[in-house]
Amino acid sequence: MASTGAGKKKTPDEFCCGDVEAMASEFVDQGLDEPLVVKMHRHLGFCPPCQSFVASFSKTVRLLHAMPRKPAPDGLRQSIMKRTKKRS
Ligand SMILES: [Zn+2]
């Protein structure tokens, strides 16, 4: 396995995959500063794994935002409670 962390060289101008992962949520929420967005895009330009990571991340975030925040209907909740109570 490739060692990550301690001895890793990192140029200040370029994002590494860890940076992309760390900032993915802010990136898809558009909460990232412009210069960082530029670096993000530059890294994504040559790193297919990060491309798919960010793509699936933004899909997940969109799904979360689309989810209505209302409680489960009574019937469903009761049947779940019944099922969880019944143990044996
Ligand atoms: Zn990468």
C-alpha cells in the first residue's frame, strides 16, 4: 500500500485527493471560496477517482436536501415499533 501522510510532498498550489475529500461537502454546497473551487476543478481535471467521488457526493447531498422532513405516518411507525418490540 502507498503510504499517506507524514512523508508526503504536497505543493501548496495543488489539491491532493485528501483535500478534495475533505472539502467535498462544502464544494457541492457551494460554500467554498473561489480560489479553492478553482483548485478543486483543476484536481478533478486529472483525477477520475475524485471526479466520481464528488459526483456521487453531490448526488447524495441533493437526495438529502430533497427529502421531506416529516415524520413517518402513524401506521408505519406503529408497525415498526411492534416489530422492534417483538423480540424472541
Ligand atoms: Zn484525486
